Amino acid sequence: MGAMNFNEFKEKLFATARRAGFEEFELYYSSGESFRVNIYEKEIDNYSVNSTNGLGFRGLYNGSMGYAYTEILDDEAIDLLINNAKENASIIDNSDNQDIEKIYEGSEKYPEMNNYNQELNNVSESDKIEFAFEMEKKALEKDDRIKSIQRCMVQSFSGSVSIVNSKDLELYHKENGIFSLLIPVVSQNGKSNTAVAFRAGRDFSQMYADDIVNEAVENALAYIGADTVKTGKYKVILRNDAAADLLQTFAPIFSADRVQKGMSLLKNKVGKKIGSDALTIIDDPLLKNGMASSPFDGEGVACFTKEVVKDGNLVTLLHNLKTAIKDGVKSTGNASRPSYASTIDVSPSNFFIKPGQLEFSQLLDEIGNGLLITELQGLHSGANSISGDFSLAAKGFEIVNGNIAKPIEQVTVAGNFYNVMKSVIDVGNDLKFGLPSGYGCFGSPSLFIQELSVAGQ
């Protein structure tokens, strides 16, 4: 027999799973399409259109959860899924009963959400390519000192997820989105500088090349003449985009799975003070227009908005069903499954530091003299997400008497994220999100940090 439709395949697989001795089981079916174009020197440098469809099966067999996946829906795939999941379950140590995954029976209520814009789906590939060419052209024409464009990209995606299990749970959600990114290169007196600007959303008609170009070019030009600073301890404003990058790097410390495995210093910290009064961190999977919003998580648990840190106090860790059982709490709806081939993990959704009341100019007035850090580099190699330590190359500006002064580069900012959380003196009102990743979308306003070590000359 050839390929089947999803419902036919599901019925046949479920019947086979029951006969094979699986106690409970689940199908996770995802399909998606993506488009990407890169422009370089007025030509298409890279162009791709991809389509992925696949089905993940997991089932409880002899007390252990086994996983298997397939891209083809036919009789042969059913046998493959059953046999592979059995084999996978047999090699898992289930001596700790608290470590067993569960198949979820469903939440009482699921939030209504529309993350799919049909108009975006109707935008042609040629329109997206034309937009990328427009960004490059306008950036090169913006200023004579723009010598080249390091990166000029437009990427769009659409996809859907279905979760169906033996406990009569049936869930479906679809989404789409688009983002554009531009990195111009400014050259003067033999020195080059770059800056990044991007936009992400679900409405292509609200994406303007001029906005992206102006931001990228102005930021790159502002670094001309950058120099280092004297080594020392400085009061620092972390600009919103740099603060969001730092939060993304250390977000895994809030995963209950990491805490339970000893890979975070937040063990036994729930209910205790871990940050300053100015710090509130929110995980909001229901955020309107959020690029990581969803009505349910990777296990089918209904998603909800939660304060992870409130006024410096750790309110909750992020949980899936397994970690929640282990800690004697309820799942926070943060089970993640990046693809049909993945196992269950824990991830944030739209994860951000709550904005305060101050305008950026008021933060500058408040700090008086110090440094404005606008870019952190080497976040993967220069940061230890377990200890919280980081030592990162940085760019930015000196702040003198509440005014942005000369640009700085070739400096290294060092500190500890746990200490940074305690050192947040004030928070701006300029919340900004970074580009979505496969494990959440991260945002922050600009932060006034009491002190960071900066190595320069």
C-alpha cells in the first residue's frame, strides 16, 4: 500500500501501537515551508525554498518512553515507528519513577490565537527578492562611506503542528512570519565598522526598507573613530538589543530541567531574591504578534503568561510535565519540541525583561558618566551558562555628563549574569525583541547596570 493521508495513518498506527503493547502514545506532526534570499553586490548570492513534513511518535512501553520519527506515511513507516520506539524505550533507564515522561490528557481550556496572516502567504517570492535588492541599493546610496553590504537577507516561513494522542487529545496550530536583516560596512581612514538592523513580523506591508536602512547605516556610521577605553569598573547602560542578547544566552538557567541536572545555580531558589527590585522577567506565549507565541506547548499543555522573576524574586522555573512531576508542581506549558525528530525539552516562549517607565534619555541622565554597550560579541564561546560568568568583546559609546560621547571598541566586558540581575538599578521603556530562534524569542529594554568590569588599554 502507498502513502496515506494523516488521519488514515494515525488510525492504523494507533491500532498497531495498542497491539504491540504500548500503554499510551502520541503523534506529533509538523509541516513547514521556508524561503530565504541573500543579496550580495547587486546579485542573488543565496536563494532557497524548503519544505519539510514529518511525524514524531512517542509511546510508553514497559514503563519507558520511546521515540521514533518518519517523513513518509505508509505501512512500512508504521512498522518502523513501532519497532524503533520499542527499541528506544528498552535502552532508557526508568529506575527513577519521577523521570518518566507522561502523555498528556489535555488542558481544560486553550487560548484562542491567530498567528497566521493569509496576506503574508500571498506575497510572491519576487516581491521578497525585490525588497532585499531595495534594502541593499538604498543602503549603498545612503552614504559614501558605505563601501559594501556584509549581509542583506529576507526570510519567510509558514508551518503547522498537530498533536494527537491515545488520551483523545487533538490539537492544531499554524503560523507564519517574515524577517529582514541588513548589515552595512562603513569604511573610513582604513578602518571598518558594521551594525545590524532587522525587522520581524507577520505583515509584509508594514516592513519598510527605509526604516531598516536608516537604522543600520546610522548605527554603523556612529562607530567611526571608535577607540578603546581605560581598563576599570564602569557604570553601564546595556542597550536593549545587547541586553536581549545577554538574556538569551543565559535564559537556560531558568529551565527546571537544567536546574534538576545541576546545570544552573537556581536550585532551591524559587521564592527567593535573585535580582534587584527593578527586575521582572516574563515568559509570555500569548503575546500579541509575538514571534514565539503559541496556544499550547510541545506536550499539548495550554500555554499561559507568567512572571518568572517578579521584583527580583524567583517566582517559578520553566517546566514541562516531567520536570513538574519531579518538583511537585504543575507544568508551566514550556515543553519544547523544535521538530518532529526531537525529544521533549524545556524552552521559553517570548521571554523578556519587563520595561520600566524611563525614556532612554532619562537613563543617560541617571547614569551621568559611564559606558553605553550596544553590541556584545562571542556570546557562545565567551559565556558559561552554568556558572553565569561571561567575558565578551563589546562595542558602544562613552557617556559623559548624561550625553553619548565618543564611540568605543576593542574592549572586553566581564561579569556574572547572576550578579548582573542583582545590579540592575533601573530599566528603560524601550523593550525590543531579537530575531526568533528555534527555542524562543528574547527581548529587553535598556538596563542601567551598577557596575561591570571593562578591559581596554
